[in-house]
Amino acid sequence: MVLLAAAIGTWWFAGYAGQDRLGEIAIAAIFAMSLDLMVGYGGMVSLGHALFFGLGAYALAGLTLFLKWPPGLALPASVLLTGLVAFAIGRLIVHLGGVFFIMVTLAFGQMGWAWFARDRLFGGIAGLSGIPQIDLSLLGGDLANPADFAIVAVTAATMVYLALARLIESPFGAVVSALHRNAGRARALGCPVQSYKLAVFTIAAMLASLAGTLQAQRTGFVSPDLLVWTSSGELLIMVIIGGIGSLLGPIAGAALWTLLHHYLSAVTPYWMLIMGAFFIAIVLFAAEGLYGALARLAWRRPHV
Amino acid sequence: MLPDPASLVIQLLNGLQYGMLLFLLSVGLSVVLGLMNFINLAHGTLYMLGAFLGLSLVGVTGSFWIALACAPLLAAAIGALFYGVLLRHLQGESAMKQVLVTFGLIFIGIDTVRMIWGDYEEAIAAPALLADSIRIWGQPYPAYRLFVIALGLVVALLLWLGLERTRLGAVVRAGVDDRVMAASLGINIDAAFFGVFCLGCWLAGLAGVAVAPVLQIYPGMDVAILIPTLIVVVVGGPGSLRGALLGSLLIGMAETFGAVLLPDFASFMIYAVMVLVLLLRPGGLLPARQTA
Amino acid sequence: MRSHGWRGGGPMFRAEGLYKSFGALEVARGISLTLPRGARHAIVGPNGSGKTTLFNLLSGELAPDAGRVFIDGRDVTSMPPDARARAGLTRSFQKNNLFPELTVLQSLAVSVAIGDGAGAVFWRPFVRSADIFRRATAIADRIRLTSHLETVVDTLPYGTQRQLEIGLALAIEPKILLLDEPTAGMSADETAEMAKLIAALPEDLTLLVIEHDMEIVFDFARRITVLDYGSVLAEGTPAEIRASPEVRRRYLGETAP
């Protein structure tokens, strides 16, 4: 609630750049929440989540630019397509243990990057531009206007948050939480653990691709940079500094990181070093992240 | 379509050379993974540091051989430092946290190199002794590349001897096989792990210097090589020397021949190999521990 | 799902010639076992005789090198633990295997949900699943943990955790229950509580228990299997076992482990 108020406040008062930033943060928030679903609730740490972000964006680009689909139709289609790919990949890898899983997701992420960097159809390294935006003129809006885009993005982020909150509080979420804590016992009780993990993997991927399509809508542009491993890495950092295993944590982390990134890279070309050190400090000393630390102050126990 | 035998041999040697490079990098990573269920994502950073330190050493001493000897030691020292300062604090925590810390180190590593050596691509000249080409089947082939192949094979042999014949090697093999058992037998697993970790860092540094005359060195080369290295570990199977060797050769060949035969799909080849192995033999081709 | 022999007249649970070795170490050598519906069967034997390995083979955590396992006539040998649980078999563990950071009620409720397959529901809040929580509370009553419903599992005393260990297994209403040393590490009072719990288990539940405490064994068991070095040393009624010369020599004659 507080965050929503802050978002509305920012939108109201900030200028052009502020609203643009808000849209960016909203997209990052969706992306971060999707990773948190996989990492914090499903217990699967992925360093290749940007793959699905990129696939969503590229699918949108492909459908609208090559197949001439209307963007309003292409967007949900892209999410579904990415879901299918995620399902296929997930079937191969969800049974792998923690550290192995990290390696394989990193590899798959880079595979996506390598594909799109070479593929001439999608513009190679330079990417594609000119992706059409959804026509909101009926609603009196125009996505090219950062103010309107921010509204759409924040609304989307809020809906994702509410949907995920529902999912986590449902029996499905309870079972996933249990198998995160003790997969062996869940299995012994009859839980098809791999199926649940695959479901979480696929849902997380589809949400990431939603974020990707929104990004394509925001900038009208896609490039392999969307999929590069450092994007996945930055996302993981976002989630961890915000606080794993809650939904508000990633949102806070996304906001913090986006802002920090912008300011730091304006100040010094060595922002990666500072972020790396900051991240390590968080992992070492404040493993529950921002949200956990705040929750400890506000309530007795962090709400997990 | 069939290449003539001379080109075939050239490509084979190239693949072998690249494979040896991957081997030097992957064997340390793989054994550490098998021993402690821990992946040092900053492994490539040590490779990069090895290359740049080698560059500086050559600049200072004018001798490639000194650089080859010293840079890996420096890399191992840096690795040991990280281990002592950071990783040991996380000894009791989940392996995941340790991995995340190494991930943060990658970020720090890249910028550190940029700060000290600048943003540009560099190269080291091959030592005078190996600067010429040797004629293979009528085609000139750089002698230095043959040196790299030889280096890799010698290292592989020494490692194999070390694993099979020395006490430390026996401890490592026991630890990879069953960590808990080895620890409960009173073997100092922590010391063994530290030793293996440092050896892995040394190998990474060695790879960095050795390959500098062949490839360009630049900040970010750590990640460029990390991915194929990880794929080698996945394909070869964690924890085993033979797996690392087989995996490196396989991936080295796949990438080299892929670039020649299917240039559009070149970089895709190694991922295709990984996916294939994941499908057919999820534990890797020659893992140390046979899983159910 | 095959319905071969489903709810037929045959034994509820059967293992045939189970073999398992780890390298040169043979941990199970041709173990066979037959349990009728409602059995009260104990597995005893010195440490290292292969009791827990047997359980792992029966519940699916380990795959046998040879031999087969049947649940109600159905060959489940190639099934993983979760499939066997859905077929009606589950177990408790020798070392407490609980869900960290959940309360007793939450642990039992999620176990009931897993047993029901209720995890497929993703739109309704879990806490509103009245039926599931009612059944979870009922199990808590049965295992005498009603006063601890809201307590986080990690903070419970060991003996209480042990009771929950069995409670989780009961939550999925199994047909066959394997209990691995339920009284391990318990005081005399706690052991007595556990004995009452075991006595109160449903008549038609097929029960197989590994135990070291011979008092408990002779209390509840109608048949006993004695294991030694991975093979069956003797099997029979408590009276037969007490009288068996091999057993007297190898096991009951020894001082307590």
C-alpha cells in the first residue's frame, strides 16, 4: 500500500524523466517478483532468468514486425510462447540440484544471448527497433507518453503483485513452501515435487516475459543486451538486496537498484565494482535484505 | 565439402588447443564442485587476472617465461586471499551464499581490471623460442599453439599422477566420493579443500597467461570463458578429472569444428552438446560419483 | 494406473528377494517380507544389520539391485517415493524430517493437502480450507499435540517433534505405514506415550516398525522379523522369536546396543 502511494506520488510530482524512471522500475519490479517466485518460494536459484525476459520482448518484436500481428494480441501470445519454451527447458533442468541448476541456467541464458546476437533476422547485436505500441487511444492514452506508460506499467505491476500474493496464499503456494523447506519429506508424503517445481519455473518465466514485452513497449526496441548474463545477475542482486521470499522485497530491491544504477553510472564508470561490493556486503551481513531488515524493525518476525 | 587432410589436421589441433585451455580451467572448478558442492563463479576472474598480470610481468621483465611461471602463483595467492577473507566466513552457511559471493566478486573483478589496466584489448607476443611456425602436413602452424597443447597434456598427466599416487590425491578422491564419510574418518577435509581450491586458482591463472599470445585479452574475458567452462563441467560430470578432460575435448572440438562447418550456428554448438548430454546423461558423461 | 489385484484378497504389502549393495558392501541380501492388511510387524536387529536400508528400499528412496516390492498386488518397484505414497505407503524417519519454520498445524495441514492432491488449487486462500484444517487438528489430537498447534516446529522439544514426525505420515491417511525407530532418543515417559500412540493406530492400517526397544516390540507386534547383516535371520510370532535358538544366540543374548 505504501509503495503504491509512493508510486502515485512520484507520478504526480515527478517530471518527464521521473515518470520514465517509474515505468522502468515497475517493469523491473515485475521481473524481480518473477525471479523471487522461483528463488524465494521455489528454492531454485537461476542466473539465466533474463532469457525469458528477452524471449518475451523478442517474441513481441517478431510477431508484430514480421507477422504483422496487432501488438495487443502479440503481447499475451508472446507470454504464452515463452511459457512453452520455459516448460520445455524446465523439464530438462528442474530436477538438478542447487549449484548445478545455477550453472545450467547461466548457460541457457547465454545460449539465448548467443542466438539473438548472431541471428540476422532479429538484427543481431544491434537488435530491432520500431516495435509498434498498443493503441490506447480508446482509453485516451498514448504509450509513447511516459506518464501514460507509467500508469500502465504500475497497474500491471500491482496486478502481478496481487496475483502472486493470491498464488502464494493458496494451497499451491503452501505446498511449494513446504517442498522448499523439505523436499524429501514432501516427496515421501506423495508430493510430485518436480511437477510443482516445473509449474513454478514456468509461471516465473511467463511473468518475466510479461516484463520483457512491457520493456519492448516502453522503448520500442529489442537487443541481445536484454538477455545477457549480467542482466540475470543484476536481477538476482535486486531480489537479494530487497529480500528473498517476500513479494515487497523484490519491488523495493528493483527500485533501489534501478535508481542506484542510474546515479552510479552517471558518477563513475566503475559502478560495477561498487554494486559488487554492496551485494557481497548484503549477502554477508544482511541476508534478509532490505525487506527483512525493515520487517524486523516493524514486526517481530519477517513475514515469510 | 570435405576439407583436405591438411586443413582437417589444422582444425583438429586448434580444437585440441582450445580443449586444453578449457581443461585447465574446468578441472579445478569441477573437482571443487565435486568436493564441496561449491562453484566459484569468479574462477574466470582469476583466469583474466592471470592474463593481465602476465601482461604486466612481460612488460616489466621482458620475459614470457617468467610471466608464465609467476602469474599463476599470483593468481593462486589472490584466490587464497579471497578464500581466507571471504569464503571462510561463510563456511557454515549454505553453499548458495558462497556462490552468490563469488558472483559479486565477478563484478568487482571486472572493474578492478578496468581500473588498473584500462579498457582496451591487449596482446602478449609469443616468446621468441616459439614464435615460428612448424610445418604440419605442408601447412604452417604456430609452434606456440603446439606448446599450449603440450602444456595441457603435461598438466593433465601430473594431475592424474597426483590424484592416483599421492596422499592428498587419495584424500581428494575420498572426499569427492563421500564427503561426510571422509570427514568422519578424521581426514582434514578443510585443508584438502583449501589446497585443491588454490590449485584450481593456479591452473586458472596458468590458462590465462598461456592463452594470452593466442587470444585477445580484455576485461570481460572472464565471463566469455566462464560459460564454456561451466558447460564442460556439466557435460563432463562434476568432480572427475577424466570428465573434465573428456568434456573439454568434446566442447573444444565442437566449438572449433562448429565454427568451420556451420559458421552461423557456431556458438550454438556447445549449448546443443550440453542440452544433448542433459537429456541423455543428466549426471554428465564421466561423473566422479555415480548417482542413481 | 493398473488395477491388477487392486483390493484383492492377497497381502497388502509384499517384498520379494531384495538385494542391494554399495560397491563391495552388501547391505541387503535377499530380504523378503509379507504383510497382510492390518499387520502389526516389527523389524529388529543390531545396528548395521540393514534395517533402515530395507526401509529405503521399501519406500522407494533406494532402488534395489534385484527383487521387487508390491503394494496390494501392484508392482511398485520402479516407482519413486512420491508415487508409492500416492499408492498408499508412507514412512516416518529415524532422524526427524520435518518442515522447518512451520507451525505444527501448518505442517499437518500441508501434509493433509499433499495427501489430497489439493495443491492443484491456486486461487483460494489455503487458510480457508476448513476441511483440511479440521483434519489436521484431528490428527494433532490423536498424537497429543493439540496444545502445540501454533508452535513453530523448530522450537519443540525432541520427543514432541518425534510425535509430529509420525503425525505427518498419518496426515495422508496411508494404508501402509513404516515407522523407523519411533522411540529413538526418547525418555521413558515419552516412550510410554509413543507406545500408546502406536496402540491407538487404526486397526486396518498395515504397520511395519523398526525398533530397538524390545518392550515396545513385544507389546504391539504380532510378527517379528529379525535382520542380521542384511539378511533375514528369523521371522515369526513373538513367542517363536523368543524361543528361536539362532536369535537367542545372535541378538537377544547380546547386551543392549
